[in-house]
Amino acid sequence: MNDIRRLLHFVRPYGAILLFSLLLLVFAGLFEVQTTALSVELFDKALPLGLNASGATQQAIAISQQKFAYLDRLLSLLPGKIVTQLSIALLLFTFLKGICLYQSNYSMSYVGQKVVTDLRNQLYRHVLGQSMGFFSLNSTGNLMSRLSGDVEQVQEAVSTTIAELVREIVLLLFLAAWIFYIDWKLAVISLTIAPVALVLTLTMGKRIRRVSLRSRENIATMNDLVQQSITGMRIVKAFGMEKHEEARFGASAGRLLRSNMKAARILFLNSPLMEFLGVLCFVPLLYYADLRIKEGTLTFGMFGGSLFALFRMYDPIRKLSRIHVQFQRAFASASRLVEIFDTHVEIQDRPEAQSLKEFSDSIVFENVHFQYRDATGEARVLKDINLEVKRKQVIAVVGSSGAGKSTLVGLIPRFYDVSSGRILVDGTDIRDFTQESLRSMIAVVTQETFLFNDTVRNNIAYGDVGASESRIMAAASAALAHDFIMRFSMQYETVIGERGQRLSGGERQRISIARAILKNSPILILDEATSALDTESEKLVQQALSNLMQDRTTFVIAHRLSTIRSADIIVVLDRGRIVEKGTHEELLRKSGFYYRFHKIQNEEPLLAGQADE
């Protein structure tokens, strides 16, 4: 319940519309009760079995006439005899009730849709604002399940279930008040079901909430499996693992089936139980009414009106029980959404953060330490990093896998924040700049090029969506991409598929380089940008990278040492520490880590040749 309260602030801006809807529901309840009240006039006056023929005493007749005098006055305003008057009144009350319900339901639906739209937008904004550490702890499928499925559960509760809840409560209160108005003893007997129904509803609600939470988690797991299988379909097929993935998905679907069927057992048991309780309560009511009618202290019309209202009451009671179960499902989803909102791994701008207008001098790592734990619980660490990089220098970062190369360069655009120490740009701590202005100074080209399922034009212009046609084409030309783009039937308007699947690896990389060229940032990060390419593609990409690196401060993470010989500084990392630093020639003369890496790579072709022999 606390989780729902946390989300209620999304409803506050629409409070006036909600109050208007509530008022309309009150009027709808009044018209419903008056429709029920017409049954008294029908039994006692319109039908042949009227007051005089019912055996009622003068006392009962007097009570009936007194209680329903307002109806007589209302009906007297309508033309015709009593049957005509009742017919017109029935149509009028039903018509007015319908108008009120339509406008109220539409208004409630509007509020629900707006609230959920605001919730979804803020949740997405919150996720986008997280640091990269957040995404290492949360899988794509899990996040998608919360952004779509859990939000939809809350949407159903807000846009539909709340409207039903208010409508049925208002109707129940009015009908209960109507029965008390006719005969309070009759009302007390008829409402003996209420405590039992309440206990059953609360008990079932708690169980359905637990089951629904498990069901939502199973859906998230299944979404994650689907996302991984589709994304890695090439590997799945290459290793012949279709049956394995099918079995994993089947097991996940089976767990979801069991959770859903457990929820169905609880859900569908609810209505029969409520109906049985209602009939059980109706038995003593019949004996009481029979006694009163025989005594002549209760008219057929009063009993018929009470009975009609009672049957109308059991419908809201059943619906309220079902609505409670639906709310428990929404509560389960709300708790998962609040869990995301309560996750604060995002990197915040400082209140006094300034805009970085230009980069003119240097980037300095000053006693930098960094540590975090990823989803596997493994610590990722950088220790005592001290490094100064001048403007327009090329810095290569090498080391074995897991040494911290990508983590080191990821600190510059603040994908992560340092644990201690600081990184300075032109003498100012990067945490004193806004993230937007800092990242506007940085372009990134990675090994795993990510392209969107969009046109070539939009992918190149992703970092500068307002770029002109001439600038986009110039960037593509500098990245050696223009020629192959022009061979496409739609040229720059060609849609390249999810993650650029319609392009070769080299073509994807050159589109990525064109994107970085267009952004025209003074700081460039190349994270193993050529390691996954064949020789011919690598040569073209290297030429495109040379065009990109001109007059830029460039950080290069490279697997092939041959590509970084000309770097101004080569930094060697081992277990999160800088163990060597210098030019290619200086590091070879030291006969240390870099020398061993260089020797191993130079021996690889020889070993391959020996194997061929």
C-alpha cells in the first residue's frame, strides 16, 4: 500500500477532474437508488396486488405512504396514469444515470491515461539518468518488463479499476442507505454477510499479491531470455543451441503458467464464494420478511423494494472483491516500479555545476581510485591513477583483459564517478561541469558498434540531429562511408535494420566513425574500434579513424599494438594500476609488460605458420 501511496503524487495534478468524476458518480448512485425506489410504487400502486389487497395493516400503509410521499409528488409531475408515470420515470432516471456514468468513466479514464503516461515518462527519464553501473546490475529484459508490463498493470488499476472502485462503493453506500431507510432490521440481517466477505477478500488479496509479484518476476525472466536469444541469434545458430534455448524458454514459460494458474484459482474462487454467502444470508431474510408481512407491518412494495436493492447490492460486493484482487496485482507491479525509482546509481550534476565551453589545455588524472561491483559481485578496481594528457595528444591504453582499460576511459565522460581522487579538464574537476556540456566535448567509437533501426542519415546525425545534408555527407566522406552509402537504393534514406544488421562490420564501424566526425568533439575515445574487423575492412577503418583523430585529443584502447606505434603516450595497465608509461620505443627498451605483449603478438604469425606446416 505504501508503494501505491508513493505513486499517488502523479494523480495530484488531476485532482479537480477526479472530484468532478466523483460528483457525477454520486449523482449516478442517486439515480440508481431512485430507479430501485420505483419498485415500491410498482408493487403497492401499479400492480393489482396493491396496498389494500396485501393484507397490510393501516400502520404499514401509513408508514409506506409517509416514506414514499416524495415519490408520489415526483410522479405527479409526469403525465398519464401511474403505469405511464412509472415508465417515464424509469426511462428518465436510467438516461440521467447513463450520462453521469459515461462522463465520469471517460474523465477517470483520461486521468488514468495521463497519470500512467507521466509515470512511464518519468520512469524512463530516471532509467536514462542512471550511471553505467546501474545497467551492469539490471538486465535489459528485466528493465523492459518493468517499463512495459508493470506500468500496464498500474495503468489498468488507475484508468479502469479506480473508476470501478469508486462507482461500486458509491452505489453500495446508497443502496445500503436505501434499505436502512425502508426497514433498519431488514438491513441489519441483509448485511450480516459483510464481515465474512471482508475477511475473505483481504485473505485472497494477500495471496494474489504474492502470486502476482512472482508472476511479474517470471515475465521479466522470460523477456530477458527472449531478448538475449534474439540479440545473440547468430551465436545460437552457430553452436546449434536452438533446442537448448527452446528448453530454457519452455521452463520459464512453465513457471509463468504455474504462477498464473495459481492466481486464476484464487481469482475465480472469489465470485462463487461471494454468491454463496449472499444466498446464505438471504435465507433468514426471507423468514423475517414472511413474519412481518403476515403481521401486516410490511407491505409487498416495501419488501420488494428492499429485495431489489439487496440483489443490486450483492453485485457491487462481488465486484469490490474482484477489484481488490486486481489492486493487489497492481500493488505487486507498483512495488517493482518503486524499487526502480529507489535505485539511485545515477550521477548527479552538482548544484553549482558550470558549462564546459571549450577544451584548450589538458586532461589530468590525479590520484584516481575507482571501485564498484557488477552483477556478478566482482569488484572492478582502478588504483592510484596519475596521468596528464595534453591537448591533441594521442594516448594509447593497453593491458590484458580485465586490467581496467575501458573503465579508465569511461571515467572521462563520467559513465562512472571516481571513488577518490579527481579528473581535471583544463584544471577544473569534471564533476564541476554539467554532464551534458562535458559529454558534448567527447565522441566515442567502440568495438561493439551500436546503430539504431533507422536510416543511415539519422544514425550519422544521432549526436547532432539538426545537422545539414552537406555536413552529414561530408562526415560520411571523411569516414570513407559515402561511396557504399550511395550504392544503396535509398542511399542516405536506407533503413539499416536493428543494430545495423543489413551492413557489414566494416560498414557499421564507418557509419559510427561518421557519427563521431559529425559531432566534431575535441576529445575522442576509441575503444578497440578495429579489433573485430578483417584486414581489408580494418585498413579502411584505420584510414577513417586517422581522418577522425586529426586535431583531437584521442584515447585509444587497442588490442593490436601495431596500430598504436605512433601514439604520443602509451599507458600499460595491470590489475588496475599503471605499471608502464612512455612511447613505443621507450617501452620496448624497458623490456617490461609492454615488451612482453609486443613479443607475444610478433610470435603469433610464426606459430600460425608452424601449425600450417
